[in-house]
Amino acid sequence: MTATPQADPRERVLCVIDRAYRGAVEVQFFHPLYGLLDLHGQFAKVDLALRGATVTMAVEEDVYVPSVQLGSTLVDTLPDYRGSVRDLVAAGFEVFVEEDALASLGFTPDRLVAGVTPVGASELAARWPAYDQVWFV
């Protein structure tokens, strides 16, 4: 007897982030991109769309150091969003950034973390039906 392959009952989710800054010290132990890595195994597919100023999370930066000096205290446990985007791509997430937002902030697609896909706003919206759920994180 042969078994008929069945579709994965878990859902496909697209997470949209359009609020870039949520505090540095406040989110040092848990930020939205880190949370997505946790969700990855709970759904058939989790992808990420960065809009507005959040596209900068996927732009490579040569001089960024995830630390801040507060008086005499050095806080060096701040999130490294670019590193998290690299981790998401390595884990199999599709990561999209809106081209218009990228251009309006003065960046070009060649500055993106490897594996990140620039898309037009209408193209991003056209992808939504491929997902069971779209979350605004």
C-alpha cells in the first residue's frame, strides 16, 4: 500500500515589520527578528517583509557596533539586526524589502544583506494570497 503525500497542515505566515526603532536597550534580549527565528519551526513557512525605515535592518553596515555608552556603563548586548537578517536568510526565510523605501533612504539593492529580495510595494501586496496569515509585527 502506498501512502498519499499530504499537505503540511501548518500554515504559511508573512510577517510585516514597518516600525524600525523600538529602543535599543529595551529590546536587547528579545527583538522582533529574534522572535521570528523561534516561530520558524511552528509553521510550514515564515517569511519577512521590511517596509519603511525597517529596510535599514537589511542593509549591510561596515561601522555599526551593537553597543552604547551610558555614563560610565558600556551596554554591549544590543541587537544586531543585520546579523539577525543574515540568520533568517540562513534558516530559509524569504526576506523582502520595499524598493521605494530603500531608495528613499538613499540605499541601493547592492547594499542589502545577501539573500534579501527587493520588491515593489504592489509586488509585495500581490504575494499576500500565497500566505495563510499576514501579521504586522
